[in-house]
Amino acid sequence: MKTLERQSLLPLDAIGALELGQKPEAIRIVRQQLGVDMPVAQDLIEGYLKQHPVEIMPGFSTDGTGHWVWLLLCGIALLSLGGLTLLS
């Protein structure tokens, strides 16, 4: 088992996944990019979250379905603003 010093820096991809509420994806990224096993990756994520509380972005949910709602709302906004010229 590889051991790592506890560090507050995670791969940016993992931090992005945490921002979207995708903790399992963040753990996968940490395992892949740092070459650690599951318990170490989980400890690194938990340690990071304790030091840097992450607020989930508006429109996103922790189950991963919220991004579709966000995209739908953006699509409706684009259609209402710019889509009118396409229809005429």
C-alpha cells in the first residue's frame, strides 16, 4: 500500500468533481492520478473536504442528475433569447 503525506492539494479534476457533488468520481480521479488505493483516496478526499468545505453549485445535485436540469434551463433561456431569430 502506498502511503502519502496528508496534503491539501488534490488533482484539479477531483476538485471539480467535488464542486459538482460527485464524490465517487473525485475518489476515482484521485486513485487514478495519484496511484493510491481506495482507503487512501477516501481519506485524502475527506481531509480535503474538512479543510476546504465545498458548496455544490446551484442547479446540481449530489446524485448527478441536477446537471440535466441546469442544461435544460440554459437551453430554454437560449431559445427564448436567440431562438426567436431562428424561427422568423
